[in-house]
Amino acid sequence: MQPVSEQTLWMRVPDPSQHDHFLRLFMEAQDSLRVYVRSLLFHREEEREVMQEVAAVLWRKFEAGMTRESFARRAFGVARMEVLAFRRDRARDRHCFGDEVFEILAQTVEEHSETLEAERRALGQCMEKLPAPQRQLLEAAYAPGVRIDQLALQMERTAMALYKTLHRLRLRLLECTRKGLAKGEL
């Protein structure tokens, strides 16, 4: 048996359920992270570069049992550190803001996280309005470690049919959430 090198360990294929769980959490946080990073860097090219590094760091440090909240806290912390590292690397550019301006911007963006919380509450209210079978389907599909193909088999449906159903439910929830936020039903 050959010894396992560090490179071999790094190149191992991740557990698919862990990868799926990470992707769900990352996709859920991605828009907020992007706004946060964009507000601290101002250039889309820089934002893309930093977001790629944020995703890579989050995946390397991902822990299987993470909740939405713990993942979001870590994601914003990593994003902040990656922006600081990016800025440090670009410090010779005379167009960079100083640390004081950066801190003010970072604090301002973090303060707007209340908006995200309002959106989360509105989504929760919309979930409660769904009929129980639809709510249970969404909860089952987005539970940690669930694979859609396996869930579809359990439900005696095709994976594509399940994906389409989930897509329609997500659109319905999006519309409900937007209306709830517009009416101020929080």
C-alpha cells in the first residue's frame, strides 16, 4: 500500500452529501456576500476575484454540521478577511481607501444585515402559508445531506419532475416574500 501524500489528500473527491450541503448554504448566502464584498471594493472585477477566494476558503474550512446561521457568520468573517487581504495586496494603488474608511463601510454593510433578517422572517411566514405537503417537500429537499435523485426515488417521481416542482415552489415563495416585504408584514 502506497503512503498517502498531502497532495493526494487534497485532491480527494468530497462526500457528495457534504458538497451538496455546502452548495446549498453557499448559494443561500452568496447574494448577501456579493453585496458585502462589492460595497467594500467598488469594482466588479475585484469583487469576482475576492468572491472566488471566499468560496474556496469556505469550502476548505467547511464543517458538515454547519447551520445557516453559523455558515453565514463564518462566510461574512471570511469575506471580510479576504477583502482585507486583497486590499493589503493592492495597498500601493493610490486609489485605495484607508483603513478608517474601510471600517466605516464594513460596519455600515453589516448593519444592513437586518434587511436580510427581515427577508428571512418574510420567507418563514410564506413557508407557513404553504399547504403542509408542499412545506414538507421543501423541508425534505433542503435538509442537510439530502440528494434530490434519492428523494425523487422515494417519492416515486423522476428527479427532473421533482426539480420542476421545487422550482415552482421557490418562485411562489419568492413572490410571496416580495409582497410581504412590500406590505411591511413583518
